[in-house]
Amino acid sequence: MTVKVKAVATVKETAGGFLGIGGDGVSDFFGKGLRLQLVSAQLHPETGLEKPVIESRMKRTSKKNGEVKYEVEIEVPDDFGEVGAVIVENEHGNERLLIDIVLDGFVNGPVNVVCDSWVHPKSKDSKNRVFFTTKSYLPSETPAGLTKYREEELILLRGNGEGQRERGERIYDYEVYDDLGNLDGNPDLVRPVLGGKDRPYPRRVRTGRPRPESGTYFTLLWIKNMLPLATGNSDFYVPRDEEFSQLKKSAFSSATVSGALRAVVPTAETFLIDWDLGFPHLTAIDSMYDQGLNLRPRTADSPWTDIIPRLIRTVANSADDFLQFVVPESMKRDRFFWLKDEQFGRQTLAGVNPCSIELVKQWPLKSKLDPQIYGSPESAITTKIVEQQIRGFMTFNDAMKQRKLFILDYHDLLLPFVGPVRQLKGTTLYGSRALFFLTPVGTLKPVAIELVRPPSKNDGKPQWKQVFTPGNCSATEEWLWKLAKSHFLAHDSCYHEIVSHWLKTHACMEPYIIATNRQLSAMHPIHRLLLPHFRYTMEINSLARQTLVNADGIIELGFSPLKYSMQLSSADYDQRWRFDYEALPKDLIRRGMAVEDPSAPHGLKLTIEDYPYASDGLILWDGLHQWVADYVNHYYPNPSLIISDAELQSWWTEIRTVGHADKKDEPWWPSLRTPSDLIEIVTTMAWTASAQHAAVNFGQYTYGGYIPNRPSIARTNMPTEDPTEESWKQFIEEPETVLLEMFPSQLQAAVVMTMLSLLSNHAADEEYIGQAMEPCWGNDAAIKAAFERFSGRMKALEGVVDARNGNEKLRNRNGAGVLPYEFLKPVSEPGVTGKGVPYSISI
């Protein structure tokens, strides 16, 4: 007896794969299409061998809404058993994006096979593709008929670690960051390898790409570097299924990201004349939004004509075009927000870098660096200075006892880079720290900023340090405070971009993605739980290595450390990064921003009650944690299953010892022996990819889109550092000019603003946390119910955020000219919105 089963495959219609040789319509006409083989999950009961596959050829039957259907009817013997997998062979000349296959006609209902994968033509790749059904299995529970396929697929994905990877392959392997430097005939573009004993770093995907050969140095390399990000096309290998979808690429090239070149196109002629041209006055910065930049005339053969039309405003009755930046929301609400110390304090809690603020736990402040090299370790911020600033509130001793003093401290991280950075043209650097006081109304009042220059062997200058304070009656001291604040904000901007954003989310996630694909089968429940959190991350990281963090990339062009930026991120990874502290509750406790309290919501009592990042984040963390717990406990009802799961143990071992190899011997790595261990590990990864990235990414243009609020670079020293009579006279007579000379140049501002606008943008195909259920989750009633509860919690969070933003007592997110805090509000519409938490790091 047989059962008649109808197989329907859905293929996404695309513009054509890169492996194409044409003639697909002809192939369909002659009956070629997709060859399908059904694989039984059971072995033959008598022989113990695999049951013969059932083979058929699927033919194209319809095309609608960008999807092509292939169908076939199959006679399946009654004793074939459960279908556990399908094997697909592509007979076309082009690769095919196979979405899914549905087998309908079985007694127990349809069998679903989710593919979402590119299948190469047989003529290009003789290996047939295996896809498993939506039913998940631990390794020990794998049906005997699928064991071989499970193991073989993982072997294929690991590769052999040799040769150069070709586009279209599906190999996942590790490599250090040895591709940041560009050797195009210019020694200034050589960069050290990141990863290894000297410069620890997470690993990236291995490409096997040889280093560039010597050649002609492209003077405007930064323009060339913008192109991959502007088009969404990477020249670096990433596994085929990690690449952007056609829709994502279209969004990059024709809508939001088409503006990636807007900074360099209209003004290239000007900057070729004066690369360091600054702003002549503050209103010149405002004119970038109010009046736009006058473009040189376009010609028919201009390479930019078809790239940036959306961004060009043509004045009526004029042949001239103008380029305008959108006014950031923060500036819309309060044109002078950047001048206010209240905003300085508020943005440490509710801005784009809210995860660096710490409680002051020890006094006096003291550096841990070698005093023989870096000078006196004692901070110049004294008890007397603090008492003068908090007079009228409380004494210094009471402030320490009541946990009212907080700090942003980049002193020890930055100080070793001060000497090297100062050897570069057009920038400067200090070791720095900023001290804040928590007022009775829950806001942070800036108390002091300390800037430090270490002693120099090159010129024999001694250590220099100075403390600057706000609220002075002296006009001179007030201007010095503005300058010191701008210096410090440049340091904070740098730390945010290359550490909080790039290192701790983008770079640290990549090893998890590689290990998951190498060690966890596609049918493993943890693979399927994590998969949405990996979408597009490897591709966007690849683009970043070509555009943002590479030699002469955007980061090196516009941020204070310039060519030392990535080395600085390596130093932070070496000194500060710990996997366990990437979990929000432990991070808050580590920084003194919360204490454990079983009676408090989420089991934590916040040191600052109105801390929007933490208060909203803990709700999201708990919802995510509960969803992961429900999922993990369903598949691992007892600890023995964790210990005996060979794939899972290999996965965690590889993450620790290969993906983060430079940290492999650290004692703080969590063990993986119980379901609770796994829940914490997976929740930390999911949090990093979703909420943590959203918190530090999607508000970048909101706060950094107005350069005076968060300058990305400080180009000149403080006027009090070794002043000459002439320089001091200029400061006294023209303090605004001194401030403008310190700000980024017009080129740097335009390029950085472009980058921030690009990175803050939500794509049309964004997948937000808690929104869509993965098909494999819906296949199991218990998992489906758990996800629906999680989705409900995310919807409830939307309401909580709105209510908090409407609470007048919460002054860090409510008030005249104050932006509501929405960075952790789960859902957003497309565009630069300042809200929305996608599952993954996709921009």
C-alpha cells in the first residue's frame, strides 16, 4: 500500500544568482527543475540499513508575488516511516533561494521542511543539499535514519581550514583580524593583526583571502571604502546563507543607505583643497540642516547621479542641487540641548552609550597604570573640588555613604594611547574621567572632568593633568568647561563606537554564529532557538571590515584615535571583556548600578531609580530569559541531557577556546552542566544580539547627528596645556573659534553624520523581537505556547515604556525638550526612529 503525497516547494524569485549560466526558463520548459528525494527517519527493521530514498522531479507550476512554486505527486509506501529529511538537487543553471517544502497527504498531517537557503546548480556543486523537517532533536534522540545526514552536514560546514573561500560556499571557520590593513603601496595603511597574545580579540570568519599586493595607492581611499556599505555588496567571503537578501541589498543601494556617499559627493573638490577645513562659526554647522550643501553641477556621466537622487533637494527654478541632513530629533526638541549640563548627565543614563557609567566605590580615585611610565597615579579630582560642587546637597562623606557619586572613567584605557595618537596629524587625546552627582530629583549633575597627559620621552614634557568644573562665575572657566566637556564627549563617542557598539556586540557575536553552524546541527533545538539572532550579522561585519574599521576607514577618518582605534578596542577586550558580565543583571551589579534584592522587581534594586536603559532593559531581559528558560527546560528536563549532549558541549568548548581563544584560560567562563547554565548562556547571547545592540545603535543619529553634542574627534589641545602667549590670547578673545577648531572638520563631520544616519536606520524587512514565530517553534505545542507568552510580554513592554515616558517624575525621560527613552521599545516602523529591537545585528 502507498500514500499519495503532494510535495510543493517554494522558491523566491530573485534577480539571478551569481552562479548562473542562464537558460533556466528552458530548463523548466523541458521538465527540469528540482529533483527531490525523501529520506526516512527510520532504518529498515530487518537489515538495519537505510531505507531507499524516494526520488522524484518537481516541475514549475506557478509564479505569484515573487514566489515560484514547484510541485510533484509522490507515492510513499506505508512502511517508509516518518520523513525526517529531504535531499534537493537543483537542475537549473542558476542557484535557487529555496524557502520551504511542504509534503501534504500523510495521515498525521503535513510535513514541513523550512529551508531558507541557496541551493547551487548541480553543474556547479555536485553535493546535494540536505534539509531536515521542523522537528528538533538532541543528538542522542536523533532517529537512526538521520544520524549519518546529521553528522555529514556538520562536517561539510566546518570545511578543512585550507584554501581561499569562494563566494557561494557554506564553510564556517575562524581567523584573526589580519585583513584590516591595506597594503596598496602605502606603509601608513599597514595595521597590526588583532587576535593573539599581543593584541587579544574575538575571531572572525575565515576567508583565506591573501593580503593585498602592492599597487597604486588610491588617494581618496575613504571614498572607495564607502562603496561596499553604500551598495550592500561585500568583497569579502561570508557563507552564502549569511548574505543579505535581495530586499536588504535593495534597501542599501536605493533608499536609506544610498546616502552613504552624500558626505563625499558634493564637497570632494573642496576637501581636496583643504582636508582639514573646519567650521567657520556655529551657524555653519546648523546650515547643514537648514540650507544644505551646494552641489557642483551634475553631469550625465557623473558616478553619483544614480546613487543619491533621493537626498538631493533641487531648488525651484534653479539648476543647482542641494544636499541636506535631517535635523536630529534631539535638536528638534531643543536647539540648545547640547550646551546643557543636564543633558550631559541625562545622556549617560538614557543616551546612546548608557552602559559605561559606574558607581564610585573607592576614594580617592587612582590609576592602576605603572607610575614609572605614566606618571603620578593620583587623580587631581579632590574631595574639596567635589564638596564645592555638591554644596547645598550634602557633604562628600554622605555622598559616598549614600552612593550618590558616579563616574565615566576612560583614564587607564586611553592614557597609553595618548603619546602615539599625538604623533598623528589633526587629532589629540587625553586620559579622561568625568564625575557626576545624583541629585534628589534623580538626575546626574556633572561635578568635574579630569584630563591627563602622561610624561613624554620624545619631547621631555612632564605629566600634565587638570580638573575642570561647571557652574563657575568666571567666563574663562566656563569656556574651559565647555572645551573640556567636548574633549570628554569625543572620548565617550570613540569608546561607544569602537567598544560598546563594534566590539561588544558585532565582533563578540561572530564567534557564536560560527560555532553554532559548525557544532550544532540545523535540527538541534538550540541552533533553532539562536538562529533568528544571527540574521545578517556576518555580512554586516564583513562590510564593516571593508568600510568602517579598516585602514583609512570611516572610524580612522573621524574618531580621535584615528589609526589606533581598533588597537584601543583590543586593549579594552583584553582588560575588561568578560562573557558573564555581558548579561544585563551582572553588568549592572558589576558597575554598582544595582544590588541584588529578592524583594525588588527582577531581583535587583537600581542604584539610580530613573535609569531608563536599566529599568526598561530589565523587563526585556526577564522576558527573554523566561522564553529561553521555557524552551531549554522543554528539551532538557534534567541535567544529564546537558552533559551528554556532545554537540552542545563541543559548541560551548569551541566558543571559549577557539572563538574567544585569547580568553580561553580565564576562570570566569560559565560552566555548562545544567539547564540553568545553558539558559544563562543563551539569554546572554540573545540579549547581546537584540536589546544590547539596539540600545547602543539606533540612537546614534539622534544624539550624534548634531556634532557639537557628541563630537567624534577633538583635534586640538586644551588652551591651558602649555599655552603660548599667542594661543592664550586667541582663546580669551575668540573662545568660540577655539571650540570650532577643536570640533571635527567639515569632512569628518559630514562623513560621521552620514555613517550615524546609516547605522541608525531600520530596514523594511526588519524582524523585531517577539513578533514572528519561527516555523520550527510552532511545530511543538509547548514551544508555541511559550513563544506566545514571550510575545505578549514584549507587547506589554511597549505600554510600560509609553507610561514611563509620560511620568513627569522620571526626569531622565520626560520634560520640556527631553527625548523620551524608546531605544528598547520592541517594535518600530522603517527608518531612523530611535526605537525598535530587532532580533539580530543587521546594521
